[in-house]
Amino acid sequence: MVLTALLLLLSLIPLLWLGKYNVMCIDDYDYGRRVHDVYLATGSFGASVQEAWRQNMDFYRDWQGTYVSCFLMAMCPMNFRYEIAWVVPILMIGMFAASSFVWGRHMLVRWLGCERRGASLCMILVLFLFYQVIEAPFEGIYWYNGAVHYVLMQSVWFFLLALISESIWTEKKGRAVLCCTVSAVFSVVVSGGNLVTGLQAEILMAALAGYVVWQKRDKIAYVMILFLTGTAGFLVNILAPGNARRAGLDVDEGYGAVKAVLLSFYHMVVFAIRWTPLFVILVWLALLPLLWRMVKASKRDFSHPILVTAGAYCVLSAMFTPTLFAVGMAGLSRVDNIIQMTYYLAALLVTAYWLGYVSHREVDSAAQAFGVFLERAGARMTAVCLLLLLAVWVLTADKNTYTSISALRSLAKGEAQTFYEEAMERYALYTDEDLEEVAVAPYSAKPYLFSFDDLSEDESNWLNLAVARYYHKDSVRKSVTDSEP
């Protein structure tokens, strides 16, 4: 396990190192402007927090109901110090990796009866593969506004799920009460975030409520408290006046509820295929012998593999529904990041469950032969798959295919350093009080993972206007030069 942990750490270092050259961008300006102005005028963090909450309430009335996300988006760290954008990847990777590890390991240990060390090894490898093939690295790692709305809220939900589950499984009443109390607070936080995570929370909480009614009736009170607090918060979110006003102004037309749900099942299949390249298959194959050994030794019954598989598919499909209903599309990159990770977790758990079902029963000869193969292949199969995985990771022709290799490439070629120097030159112009109209040179280099849109030559472009308002300029535009790439 030590070697796999080192592999994960090694893969994350280039991503965090590239974060040293991260900068403020896109919606960070619009959502952070009022807080930035208050901080410049007062120098008070407390006054800035109050302004963030006032803006949050204005947004709730006029734009969107996500009452926790909007507050956090207003509190962009770069409002207080522009050069501190390097904390964003540390926060987003730290929270999402830790929460995914905790929830996935908890599921394997508590629900499937696996041993802790093996469960930890599984989650380390899943995190390694996720951060190499993450759908939208910029939106999930470096962009504060987009990541805090989706990745951070999903992280809180994963931690919350582990707490709720622990209140169900623990035999210590004091521990159950503590988990329930903390979960009640976090359930309101999750409900005030994005609707993809919020809908997922509602579905899984309903499923947990059904489970305790069926299997653990002495735990009904804990789950129902959390279900009701989460549902109340979710209703506050979706019934916000701002949602209706925004829908009236939005030119994008979503699908009807029934069609959105049906299309969600279709898109889950499409994206599952997309998110299962050779790299992922090799990790899955490497984990099969370990999963077989753990679930075979488990004392769980594994009685309902079809129900578990169908449930996982429905939950994953539901994560596509909000965007299909609201804007008529799937594949919104900052949303896909959290669905992709949930898919990998679900695939791991469903695979383990099916292996447990086969190992605990007299099944057909082919299934038994497969189990015998996994027992005999064991460590050799895992080692071969991991060696092939490393070869694919390092030797792939397109060095932008995997995020760590891409980040390392940008650092080695000096793209990140050049980009940051030019970004700071722009910042100097933005903060020059003698300039009312600012023209900035195009970036001569930009890391592949920093895939955000740049300013336009048209000063009336929405992003140009956002930057101009943030720095109180009459206009901001990108100049056109012969050296523009």
C-alpha cells in the first residue's frame, strides 16, 4: 500500500505545483466584486463576510437559490490577495480526494465487510486514476468559482454520507447522536449547493430511510432527522425567487421533466463508455484479485446484486437530470467531474458486490472458474496490470492525455511560468489608478490544463465587462498583436 500511496502523491505533485501559477478568472470577478470593494475600503475580513452574505441574499431573490455556494463564491480568496490563487488546487484536491477516500473506504468496510487495509489500497488507486483522466481539470482543480460550487459541495456530501452511515452502523448511542447532530448541520450546507449534488442527496437519503425501516428500525430517528433537514434546505434552494427570475431571462430551454429523466438514463451509458478508457480498465483489472479476496472473507450476505446495480445506475443517471431539465444539455464539464468520480466509486462498489455474490454461492461453472482464476492469478495479475498502467501513463504519445504528465510538461517547458508573469503584468495594469482604459497583450503561453476563456478584443464582451467592473475601469480589452498564438 505504501507504493501505491507514493504513486498517488507523485501524480498529484505536478498538479499542485502547477497551481503555483494559478490566477483569478471568469466568474470569480462577477461573484467577488462586491466583497473585493468592501475589503479594499475597510481592510476588514468581518465586513467582507457580511457583504458576502448580503450579496448572497440578493442573489437568492434575483438570480439563484444556492444559498451556500453563492456565499462561498463571493468569498473568493483572491478578493483579499490576488497572488493567493495557489490555495485553490490545494483546497479542491484536498477536500475531494479526502472525502472520496473516506466515503469509498467506509462503504467497502462497513457495508461490504472488507478489511481496512485492502479498502484503503482500492481507494488510493481509484483516486490515482480519477485525477489522471478527470473530465475537466481546470474546472475541478484550478477555477475557484466552478470548483467550489460543484467539487467542494460534493466533497461535503461524501463526508456527510460517511457520518450518516456511521450513525446507522455504530452500536454506541453517544457516537450515533454526535454523527447525527453534525450531519444535520452539513445536510443544510449540501442542500444549499448545486442541484446535481442536492438531488443525489435527496435520492440517497430516501434510500437510506427505506433501508433503516427494512433492516434497522432502531435507527429510524437518526435518518429521518437528516432526511427532513436536508429536504427542507433543498426546498429553500429550489423555491428561491431568483430561480424563477433567472429562468425567465435564460435563453436556453430545457427538456420537460419526464423527457429529462429518460434522457438521463441514456446519457449515463454514453458517459460511462467515455469514462472507461484502457487506463481505467487496467486499474479495474488490477483491483479484481484484491476485491475477490476481501469479499470472499466478508461475512456480508450479498443477496441483492441486481437491486444494488440498478440502484447505482439510477443514482448516477439522476445526476444528469438537473442540467437536462434546466438547459437541455448533458456534458457540462464542471458538473461532469463530480459525476465521473461518483461513477468510479459506484463501479468499484458494484463490482465488489457482484464478486461477493459469486464467492458466497454455488453458481455456474464459468463464474466459479473465474473465482479460481482470480485466486491463482492474485498478486501476479495485479502487478502486470499496474506495470501496463504505468507504461500507458508515461509512454502515451499525447502528453496532454493524462493530467499529471500534462502539468509536468507545462512546467518543464516554462509555459506556466511565462503565463503567470504575463498575468501579473495584466494585474499591474488593472490596479494602476492612472489608467481608465486598459488594453492587455494576449498570453504568449498558457498551460494546457488552464483551459479558461481569455479576454476578447471586444470590450463589450461579458468577461471584459466583468474584469472592468471588478477593477473600476472604463473598459478592458485584449489587444491584437502579430505574436498572438
